[in-house]
Amino acid sequence: MKKVFASILTAVIICLFFNVSVNAESGTVSLNKDDIVLFPGQSFQLKLTNGKDIYSCNTENETIASVAQNGLVTAQNSGTTNINCVTADKKSLKCSVTVKKGQGPTDVILTSNVLNMIKGEQTSLGARIIPEKEGSYKKYISSDESIITVDQQGNIMAVNNGNTVVTVESESAAVSASCLVQVSESAADTSKLSDISGVLYNANGSKLQNTPVLISADNLSQNSYTDENGRFSFNQIPQGSYVLTVTGVSTNILINSADVSFSCILTDNALAVLYGTNSITAGSIRDIKLIQNNIKMTSGETYDIAAVLTPSDAKDQKLIYRSEDPNVADVDNTGRITALNEGGTIIYVSSQDGTVSDKMTVNVMRYGTGIFGMSIFITLTFIAVLIITVYHHLRRK
């Protein structure tokens, strides 16, 4: 009887262990979103939570939402469909996509892009959804509730020391904004000095040249101008909170380490800073320069993107590639472009954290140029002349 009981107990333990192992393994990877809402023309990048690349994706209804192999979802027409993704180890994942009619939100504007708090302190973060509509949907999310908590009115409580991000989502998954929150035991140590660098872009993604940039606080003010690559810098700035101003448009920034770098996007009435989880850290890529910025290809042709990285010995040299129109030319996660259909598109190349980028224009022609294109042209011309000659010959008879 004891042997039977021992056997049963052993079997139960094995089953429990197996179930725990399977559940633990199944929970190791998922998509960053299980369901998203978009409006026609908007896009959202699906990613794996373990940081690895998606192996492939497909849509169940191309007319509602299309998807590139790397997980970039683009809304087409109203309706609901599923995006099915596969990981490198052949695990299947699914995201439900709802595309709503009309025009959705275009921007989320926060009262601050960075907050410096002391443990135990409370503050609030305001958010506006553009265009402003009564009862517009918005959701506050803390990336680490062990550091700060936030309610749905934007009230923030500093719980423990550390850095985290509060994200405010709109009705559309494509439109959100984030605020870096640093929690410390006491006020920032202004005796520590930092070197600051950044890149300034306009809303179209072009780097702004010879543009004045001002950093200021109660007892400090420094000016800088962007160079031909849109870069600006400030040296020996005491750590703390500052106001960054570009052509009269301002936002708050936080300087809390010896080496600070970020990217700024300037629109008509807002200055966005890619900061916090997107900020450049020591050893990260600080600039990307593509060898070619404008290429011509023929259908079926491939081209491998070549880029110069600064610094050349950056710790994380992985790049993210995206095509504005994958139907014209697609690009895989190694930077290989494949020309598909006649037309033009833009290929974007960025660092993994999205803080630095470059782009190139790709024009795809059906028959190509040069000797190959000329050969096709001559052949087609010869065939046309031959057909016309035979036709006239037969008419004379």
C-alpha cells in the first residue's frame, strides 16, 4: 500500500512540475499588445516582450489591416481582424486589431516630459488629447509600480528610488506620450556636472540645421546652435531640472547622469524629447550615417544597406529597419532591401532605442536603367517594328 501511495505521490509531483514548467515557458514571450485600436492610415509596431525579433507576421484580412514581416501594423479600413505572428522558435502569437471609422487622435500633449520627485512626494501629470473632444479616452500607465504609482486622473505617488516612465495612451494605439519620472531620496546634487548632446528634428524627420537651442534654469542659461547634422551640445551642466527651448517652444528635461543625450522633435507648437527609456546611455549609438541616401532599383533586385555608426565601437550596434511602403520595397531585419513593385518609398534606419536615425529614398522601376534597361527597350522596340512591318505587308497582299 505504501508503494502504491508513493507511486501516486511521485506521479502527482511530476505532473505539477511539468505544468509549472510549461506555464513558465509559455509566459517567457508575448507581444507588447494583445489588442489594439487604430484609425485608417495609422500604424503600430508589434514587438516581442523578450526583446527578440518577430520571425514573421500575417493578417487575416488585408483590407482591414496590413502587416509587415517585422510586425508593423497599418490600418486600412474599418473593421476587426487578427494579426498572427510567429517567433523564431515557432511559437504562435495573436493580436486583435480594431480599425475605427473617421479620424482618430493625432497627438497627446503632457504638462511635463520629465519629473524629478522625492520619495513620498505626490504630484500630478496633465494630458490633452488632440484634437480635443469631450470625454476623449486616455489611460495612465506606470512602467514600474514599485517606483511610482499613477491613477487615471494623472496623480503620481513616488514610492521608491529609481527611474521609470509614465505613458499616457489615447484611444489609438498609434498615439501616446511618455514622461520620465526620477525618484530620489533628496533633491538633485547640483555639484555633479554633465555633458549634454542631442539631435533636433522637424515633424517630417529632417534634421534642423543652424537652429538656436537654449537650456536654462533659475541660475543658469546656455545657448547652442545645431550643426549640419542637426546636433547640439552643452558642456559642464550641473545635474538637475532644466527648460529646453527651441525657437520659442519649450519643454522640461532632467539631467541626472554624467553623459546625457537625447533626440528632440520640433512641431509648430510642441517640443517632444525622446527621453527616459529612449535616452542614449554611455556606449550607445550617437549617430547613424547611411552610405547611400537615394538609390534606384529594379523589381526583384536586392540591396544591402551600409551605415557608419558613431561611435564605431558602440556596445549595442543593432539597427531597426522600416519601409514606409513595403509594397514598393521591403526591408528585413538585416538591412536587405527587396524591390517589389514600381514606385517610391523611404527606408528608415534607427538605433534600437529609437533616439538616432537616418533615412534613404528608394525608387523602384519596372525594367531598370543602364545596359539592362536599354536592352529591354531595344528588344521591345524591335518587336513593335516587326509587328508593324508584318501588319503592313499583310495589308498589301
